[in-house]
Amino acid sequence: MRELNQMASKSEPRRWRKPHFYWWTLANVIAACLAVLSWVLCLHVFGHPEIPKNYEILKKLGRQSPGVGFDLQEAPPGEAADPRALYRRYADLDEASTARLNRALMRNYLTSLGELGLIQYVEGDFKVTHVRRLDEGDLFSDGFAVRARAMVRPDEFTEAAPWPVTLDYLFPTRNSVAADWFQPGDTLHVAKVPNCAMLLHVDRDTSGDSPLVQLTVVPIATGEYQVGTNHRFTIIAPEELNPGCRFPVFPTEAAPEEP
């Protein structure tokens, strides 16, 4: 019987026992993987606040940047462009490039303009076509938006005519009555100084014979804004931002007719 038991024990395969350092090594590998994963996720969240989910995480952590607002004398430098130059730059931009540009512009705005090369100011004369108050679906809710069509003089002897560029001008302000001071047909004169109307988003409407470039701008210089000769309101730095907002800020049917 003993011999049979010995033969049976010899026929059974030996169970390999893991060395003591195996579990220590496994635990360290898992910890290292988790550390790398958390590091990558942190870089993604903090590096891409333009993604709404990332921005919500930053808000919960209290790490989101405040709304952009500078005194006029401290506003960052940037290139200024008129409707002609803006049309040449964006009319033929493909969808993928436009999407990358818009993500970069929003990311720069949400990170307090860390990329100075992305700052571009809009200049020119625009005729007001639509006005509406902003709400929770917009980039910020305190304020209103004015849509205006670019008016360009082909030469010094010709009257200004509509140009295929629209401007959605977001005014961050607590004075909701100021929206009534802009009426369709009014002229909106935009200059780098004192407006500092920075480009925030680019759209193109290709339903017509030629592309219509739709630009969204936001002033980054706070202070008094003069409307006509009798009205003033204060532009503020937005407090609550919504990077998942809709663009353009006016519905499609609000697009001005082609000349």
C-alpha cells in the first residue's frame, strides 16, 4: 500500500509555487500603471477644458479659470483684421481645420489666453440685423448678443455694401436693458481699441452661391461701452462659462439675406 501511495504521489504533477517577490512585483506594476493612467487623465482634463465633461470636472475641483477680463491698458496684444481679410482667411477653410481652430480658440479663452498667437481682434463696420438676450445655453448667461453684417466700401468713391461676413458680438453685462439700445439697421463700429473684440468661433454657411463667414467675438476689455450719445453700460468678465454652448448663437433663420 505504501508503495502504491508513493507511486501515486510521484505521478501527480507538482504545483508550482509563485516566489515571494511575485506578488510584490505585481502590486508595483499595477500601482505604476494606475499612476501613469491618472497622470494621463489629469493632463487630458486640465489640458482640454473646452471639452464640456472636462470643464465640469474642473468646476467640481474648483480649478476652472475665471472669465477673461482686462483693463484696456492691460489687454494682450493681438492681430487685428477687417472683414476682407477675415473672409479670405476663413471662407475656404475645410471643416476639419475649422473644428481644430474652434477648439483651440475656446481652449485659449478658457485658460486665460495662454496662447497669445491665437488672439485675433476683429475690426470694421457692421450693420445690426438681430439682437437677443443670452441664456443658460450660451457661453455665459449674463448679457446679450448682437448679430451684424459687415459693410465694406470697395473704394473711397463707393458707398459701403454688404460683405459675406457676419459678426455675432457677445456682450457680457448685468445690464439686460442695454440689449434694447441696439436696433436693426444701426451701425456697429468695431475697433481693436477700445473694443478688443476677440475671435472666439468661426462658422461657414455654404448654402448660398458663395460661403458666408459667421464669426463670434467676445470683448476681453472690461469697462464702459458707449451706445450712441445717450446710453452706456458696463462690460464685465463673465463669471460662469459654458463651453458646451451652441454656435452660432443665432438660429439659422436669423442669417441675413445675401445682397
